[in-house]
Amino acid sequence: MAKLINKLIICVFFGISLTPLVSADELLFEDEVLFEESSQEFDEWSDDSDLFSDEIKNARLFAWLNIGVAQKWGFNPASDWSTTKERTELMLGTTGSVSDAGYGELELKTTKYWPSDSYHATKSSDIEIERAFLQFSFDKWSTKLGRYTIGWGELEGGALDVINPSGGLTDPAITSQWLMSATRYGDKNDISVFYNPNPKITNSTLLSLKDERHREFGLRYGINTEGSDMAFYAGQLILNDALKNLTDGMAYASSYELLGFGMNKVFDDYLLKFDIAYKRNLRQNRLGQFIKADRVDWDLAFDIQNDDRQYLISINSQYWLDFFNDYLTPTLLGSVSSEKNSMTYMANVSDKFGDSDWSWNLSNIIAVNNDLSLITAGLEWDISDNLNAKLNATRANAKLDRAFSLLDDYQRVNLEVKFQY
């Protein structure tokens, strides 16, 4: 009976919700957008994954339903520890087969913003579809339809990971979108295509959006060998973040073309990752002009595993091929001059305290040729199989005459307690 109810819920949901188009996010520069420590509320499910064993599922009243409740607080030490975040989140999810060859997932999140939360000025509550899709597999083919994320490239948030919008430079949270995709698997290779009928765009509420969106589509061809993987990419994409045109004061979401290559290579306990992308017809501001220009982005990262301790060191570069000295980068207060080659460096280390349920992490990001330096430290406690607590602190320093000047002396402390069932 539980399996039947599960199937009916997934089928009814897709029957009523796949048709609407999703409007673009209207996100201003806020603490939760740029600097919130983020993680998936539920782990990504794959076709053969199972959050609970059959024994545990049979012991639960609603074995098909995954429930999560999280309470989050944020404080500003630089402003007498004033509250910047106070919200309660409820997550409901289910997953299961809908036919012999079909599989579905559904995850909803409702949020209550309390009066002391910075979001409460514009909304007191919210409901989101975090993930909702159907996937069918047959022979060597797999197709997927619904709301989900697609990750390109080797490095999350890197040169090729550009299909789904993210919260910002320091926020790895990825926004799901309504997508269609298909993959064909070979013995040592695979080829996949995707189509996005209505790309999602991040834009400030202070700017009018000049919507130049078309449709997004892309192709990936992967080659798998022992100890190494590589892939080639091509597509027509839309800027995930709307760009302000300094000549008319409006924000533009424009299309561009991408050709890319990504690879990884294993060396004992070391994993080398590399991505490179040629991006054609990106929008760029010049003095009194709003032009199209070409850029090459690349990432190089080392992932080092030593028992429970993990190190990640990465370098990101954005290099304008047709650079002019009057290139400008928009800011909240105006504009600053652009660099021909912008570099971002990141180092992260994480580990557990012995065999305990406590773990820690520490990261440092140096962005745009030292215009911004951001340090984050975190502590996590797995209290039980169902209960988890996280504490993290963030501190930023920025040059006063550059793009991130408003972040100088930025400080936040965040606490989250989450129960999952």
C-alpha cells in the first residue's frame, strides 16, 4: 500500500506541476545569498540509492516519506551580535519507482522567516520545490524530466559548472531548474544532451531586467579510462547572473556560446582536476558602451585525501581575449575598472576529531587579485543518526576602492540544528 501511495503522489504531482514556467529569482546583495554555509537538505539520490534499509523503512509509520526540520540563526559580531537570520525550515521528500523502468524524486521545502530575520521585511514565509523529476532507463539510454540540477566540469562552481545558478562567490548552493536531458552509455564513454526551456536568472530587485533569454541547450561527451576521466562540452547558455548595463541602468540576461574540456587524474591519494572553457559573446561594459566579448576561463584543483583529513586547493582564472583598458565592472555603488586576467584562489581543509562524532573545516578564499579575502571556520556535531548541529563563522576583508568594498570587515556567525527522519 505504501508503494502504491508513493507512486500516486509522484504521478499526481507531475501531472499538475510540470507545465508552469519558473520565474527568475530576484536576489539582492544579502548575507544569506553570498555567505550562507550551504548543504543539500537531503543527499542527492541516484537510481540505485536508498536512504534507509528495508528494515528501518518497515518500522516507520510513513516509510515512503522523508522529513527534515531545521532551525537556523545568524548573528553579526560587528553590530553588537544583532540577529541577521532566524528561520525555521520544513523539508518533505519521497523517492521510489513509478514503473518497471521509471524512478522519481520529490522534495519540497517550506520556510518561516521570524521577525528578526533579514528576509522578513519582504516575506514572512516561502515554499519551494527543491527537486522533482522522473527518470526512465532502458537498454543503454536514460532520460530525465523535471526540476533538478546538472553539474558540468570537475570543479563545483568552476569554469564549466554554469548550467544552474548559485548563490554567489562563497555560496555553493545550486538552484534547481526545469530541465530535460538524455544520456546514452557506452562501454567506456557516454554522451548526454540537455534542454532548458526557461533558464533561471539571479537579478537585483533594484534593477529592471531586460530579458534577452532564448533557450539553453548543451552536449557533453565523456570518456572513461582507468584512473582518469575526460569530457568535451558545447552549448548555448544564458548568464546565470544578470549583468548591469552602465549606459542605461538596466540588467541584461544574454546568451553566449561555450566550448569546453574537463579531466581528472588519480595519483595515489591525490586527485587532479582541470577545466577550461572558451566563452563567446559574453556581455561586458566599456566606457559608454555595452559590448560582446570573448573570454577563456580555467580551473586547476588538487584534492588530497589523508585518512579522514581532506585538502582541496584550487586556482580559477578568467582571461579576456579582446581586452580594452576602459573595461568596467558594475558594483552596487557604481563601477570599477576590470582586470584583463582575474584570479581566485581557494584552500580548504576538513577532518574529524579522532573517532568522535565531531568534525571541523577551515577555508580561505582570495578573490579577484586580492580584492577580497574571506576566511570561514566550521564545526559540526552528529548528535545521533537523525540529529545534527553546525556552527560556522565568516570574516572578510576587502579593498575599499574595488568591487567588493562593501564586504570589508564583514562578520557573521551561523548556527543550524537539523532533525531528519
